[in-house]
Amino acid sequence: MTLLDAPQFNVRRERRNRNLLLTGVVVLLVAAIAVVSWAAELPWQVWHWPSDHRVNQFLSTVESGDLQKAYGLWNNDPSWQQHPDQYKAYSFTDFQKDWGSGSDYGVIKSHSIIVSHRVGNGIVMGVNINGGKTPIFLRVDNKAKTIGFSPVELYLGP
């Protein structure tokens, strides 16, 4: 076949191909928007992975007994010991009472995040500690990356 023997341009076929391509792109776009909207309401850690990872790292450090490092993760300040006056509102002594072996949970041996959801400018998550029936609700601030107790409790269902 030479250049002069090229098949004739078929307007109808080209229009059909263009319309099929545009329809496919629109369908994929609508499907992507639907999946993102649906997945944003899921309680798992998919959309809140950085915050969930931060809380997992914090609680694993508490489980290992390294409360000084855990306090640094809580405040997002690994060198908190250089300036402890910044954290007078929730001092290391208070932190030890809440998370040490004398806390309400006793020695923390295990944890699992059961729910997480965006609330305001942070992520609130419910955490079962030592297999307890009532979760504790922690909040990770998106900008400061600090962890704190949440004033908001998430609904866990009946």
C-alpha cells in the first residue's frame, strides 16, 4: 500500500470514535468522583493515614514504656526537654499520670484504632486500649501535628 492508496476518510466512523472516547472519559470522571465521595465517609484509616500512623506510633511508644519519647510525639516536639516551660498546660508529670502504669488503663499493652473521621481542622479517632469496651477519643491537629484528647466523641453505632 502506498501513500496514494490510503483509505478514504470516514467522517461517520471518526465522529463515533470521538463520541465514544468523550463518553468514556465522562463516565470515568463521574465514577472517580463517586468513589472519592463514598470513601471519604468510610471509617477506616485510608483517608486519614498520616494521623492514624502518628497515633499508632505514639501508642506503640507508650506500650514500649518510653514515655519521654511518647511525650515528644504528643507535642510534635522531639526536643521538648530543652524547653519544658512551653508545655506547662499539660506537663510531663500530668502526661505520666494519664499514660503511665498508674493510669486508668494500667500498663498499656495493646491498642487498635476503630474509627477515624475529620472534624474541623483535625482528625478524631476512637482507640481501644488493652481491648477495652469503651474507646478513648484522640485528636491529631492537621497543621501542628500534635495529639490531644478530643472533646468530640464519634458515634460508633448501636
